[in-house]
Amino acid sequence: MQARVGTNYPRDMIYVRPLVQIGAARPGDALSLAGGACWFTHVELLSRDAPPRVCAAREAPDAALARLTRPRADWAGLSMDRPRLMGILNLTPDSFSDGGLLTEGAAALARATAMAAEVDILDVGGESTRPGAAPVPGDEEVRRTVPLIAALRCAGLRGPVSIDTRKALVARAALDAGATIINDVSGLTHDPAMVALVAGSRPPVVIMHALGTPSTMQDDPRYDDVLLDVYDALADLAGRAVAAGIDPARIAIDPGIGFGKTPDHNLALLRGIALFHGLGHPILLGASRKRFIGTIAGEADAARRAPGSIAVGLAAFAQGVQILRVHDTTETAQARALWQAVTGGTRP
Ligand code: HH2
């Protein structure tokens, strides 16, 4: 399977990864990262045909520095100057770590209500996209997700609710029921009607990178350079969305951990994740309970991967990642509070 997604970037293109730091002992010439608490004084210059080179940030091209430093607009009504949590509500019988737990309406509403007190965004999904998952018909996805979204609004929940779907039919029904964000793991490519829906209804949208579809994506995924290839692909996907009329300020991007990636690919993306700030959008990361955490930690049971998931999440916050998508909301909210207190960032 070929990794590049319609990109024609020159081999000598320079990619700029900020070497991100956080804390009060900040040199006078430090540059703020994306208007948040993180900052940088140096960058790593990456290219496809030369070794990486570390240099002072001021040596990087002005346009790249402008995209890295520009404060991000509020996204889904949330300021992007502090780490945010998106809690996962999988209303599926077959999700890889929590399938079948929330298929009964009252249990789902109780869990969602409790979760809403711990996180900034609820992410409701009705189709598993785990490797090898079979597609779910749109009307079945609507039947699984829309009643919970409507019930949450009926119960007075005012915060952001996201619908995790690749289908415009499901997104439309979810928006009508009170969802406010579309989270599309296909980066708006699965359903041709999705781009027009987002351009017309103007919800905030998560554009995620995936190589292939859930049924085939783990069949020997290959990249030329995974970090740069995913960067180029996301630039391409976001560029196409903007060309179709989607407001750039409404786009968050996501490297798609585990979606057509080996454990080594996932680690390369996590180590280099600050590169994606160069796209100029908030970064959302979904690593929670994923298989590479089990592989590295030796934990076969996905529901017991909270410690590894939190370690990855805090490392991402230290790279300025704005939103973390998580299953273990109570534990991660506590970890975030302590991480913020210790690093001197703003409290939630
Ligand atoms: N991962 C999953 C589903 N949706 N959305 C975004 N933006 N980023 C992700 O990494 C992401 C996502 C897969 O995880 P999960 O929902 O827990 O499992 P399943 O697809 O089996 O329901």
C-alpha cells in the first residue's frame, strides 16, 4: 500500500519542528507556541533528503514561525491555550476496549453525564473503527448515537458534543439532535457528502489521518517517512477542506494513531508530534488504550492500559497538543490537573 496521499512536495522541502518546552524559566527570546503555555527557542529542521539539523528558532523561515506561534482561535467554544480532554462514549457492541458497555440507553446517559463533569468535550460514536472492523450502515449508526445526544441536550448539557462518524447522514442527524463537532477518522474522504455538510453547517471538525480503511489499514502499512508523510497528507486534507469553503479556524487535525500505523510509526509520530503545529490548527491526539501501548507495556487487556495512555497523553501535552481523546476520563483528568500544577501552566 502506498503511503503518500496526493502530495507533490519537493524532496528538499524544509519542515520545522519546534523543540517545545514549558515552565517559567523562559529565555527572553523564546517564542510562544500557538498562544499556549509552551514555548521554544530552537527548532529541528527536517527534510526528506538531508539529515535533521537543530538551529535557533529565528533561523527558521518567517512563514513557518508565524504558523507555529499564532494563537489558535477558540475551537468549539473552548480556548486552545490549555490542555483539553475529549471523553470517549462508544455506543457500539464491538469497540476494541469498551464495546458493549454502553449499548443500553440509561447506562449510556448515566456514564455520559458523569463524564461530562470531567472533560471538555464528549465524543459519541456508533461505529467501531478498530483494525478489521466491519462497516456499520448509516441508519444503524444513527439509531445508536442520536438518542443519547438528544437525551444529553434534554437533560440540560450545554458543553460541546462531538459525533465520531465518517458518514454525512449520521453527522447531519447528530447535528440536528444537538451535536456541535464532527470527528471524522477518514479526514472527510470516506463520504463525498461530508465536505459539503461541514462547509454548509459550519461545525468545528476533526480531520484525522488514516492510511486505508479500518478493514485493511493494518495490512503492512508503509511510509517513506511517516512523520513527514502524515504531515503532508494532513496539509493536503486541510487544504482541500478550506478550498471547499470550510473555515480554517474550525479545523483541528489529528495524526491518527493506530490508523494504518505500526508501533514504530506510532512512536515516530508521538516523538515528532510538535511538527504538526506547523499546520496552524489545534492538534487532537487519540492514543488512549491503543494496541501499541499494550505491546510496549505488556498489557493484553485494553481496559487496563490507563497508565500507559496517561503517560502518552502527558508527553503530548508537554509538546503543546491541545486536545486528548481518552477513555479513562477520571484518571486522565486527575493527571492533567497535576501536570498543570507541576509545569506551572493554567489550571482548568
Ligand atoms: N480513534 C478511534 C476512534 N475515533 N477519532 C480521532 N479523532 N482520533 C482517534 O485516534 C480515534 C478517533 C478508535 O478508538 P476507539 O473509539 O476507542 O475504538 P473503536 O474504533 O473500536 O470504537
